[in-house]
Amino acid sequence: MKAHVYVTLKRTVLDAQGQTVADALRRMQYQGIADVRQGKYFLLTLDDGIEAGAAKAEVDRIAREVLTNPVIEDFTFRLED
Amino acid sequence: MKAHVYVTLKRTVLDAQGQTVADALRRMQYQGIADVRQGKYFLLTLDDGIEAGAAKAEVDRIAREVLTNPVIEDFTFRLED
């Protein structure tokens, strides 16, 4: 089983990296981009045979306690068999 | 319309950052994690009224030409209304 965890800056936090990418895209003449936000992506491979409920609880705990800085970041995740 | 772009290191490329996270999780007694790969996540907000086919083509081009280093990285993306 795999877990995809997406960590993004909270809406209220300035995303300088994302703004730099957006500015660069405009300068390079790419069309139609209003805004860019950049975040992190983690692909966790879980041990075989782990039960779905336990996996969900453990990934939630890891995302919350380790992968995310709760002051400035939010996370979402999804499990995949 | 929003585009979610996920950029990951190719399978064959050593992911030192992901391995460090995996080692840290093991040291901290989190259970059930076999492997971690770390990547980047971009959330592109597209201009209103852009047509889905054009959006798909432009996001594909941006991901391929700007957001990804094709020597060591792969990308996937999905569009969301």
C-alpha cells in the first residue's frame, strides 16, 4: 500500500517560491497562469499486509507530527492499494 | 481551473532526502513504513475561461519545459475545475 502526502503552505502564508515560478512563467511567455503555489509531495510505501484503518491512522500521525510544520503548513493525503 | 502537478525523481535516481525522512521515521518509532520518496507539488491556478484542451496542453508544456528536470525527474498532473 502506498500513501501520497501533499504538504502546502497555508493560504495566508506568503509563498515566495511559488511567486517566483509564476513570475518566471510570465516572463517566458507561457499563457493563462494566474497563480502558482509550491508544496511538497511525499510517497510513503507501507509494509505489506498493513490493515487500511491502521495505515490511515499512522500516515495521518506521520504527516501531522513529522512532515508538516503546523504553524505554516497544511496537508492532505490519500492511500492507494 | 486549477492544475495539480507532481514532480518526482525517477525510480533509478537516489532520493537522499526521502531516505533521510524514512530513517528519521524509523528512529522515531513510527511503524509500517517501508520506503519514502520525496517530490515537489505545484498548484497552478489558470485564468478563468481557459478551455480544457488548451489548459491541458499548456500545463503539460509548462511541467515538461520548466517544472521538471527531464534527466532525473518525471511528472504527472491533473486538472480540476
